[in-house]
Amino acid sequence: MEYHKTKDILHVMQPLGHKNIKNTLVYTQLIKTCEDEKRVLSKTARTVEETRALIEARL
């Protein structure tokens, strides 16, 4: 959460007590993954053309 607020990886590294920045990067990736899971977009296609457009937009 602190990285999300400050965007400063070195600042986040200190309170966590990490000596290697790679460890801190693991935790910030986990936070990003959790945030992404909260954002869900659901769409429904009614026609073949709408289905095609949704599939192409996803790629």
C-alpha cells in the first residue's frame, strides 16, 4: 500500500527491512496483482459483430 501511495521503491524497502530490492519488488508486484483483480469489466454481445468487436478489443 505504501508503494501505491509513494511510488518510491527505496522508501518502501526500508520499513519492510529488506536488504535486497528484489524482495521488495516481489511484494509490490503482489499489490499490483490484487488491485487489478478488483477491476472487472463485464460486457455482453448481442450480435456476431458485437462478439467479434469484443474479442478483437481483448487482443
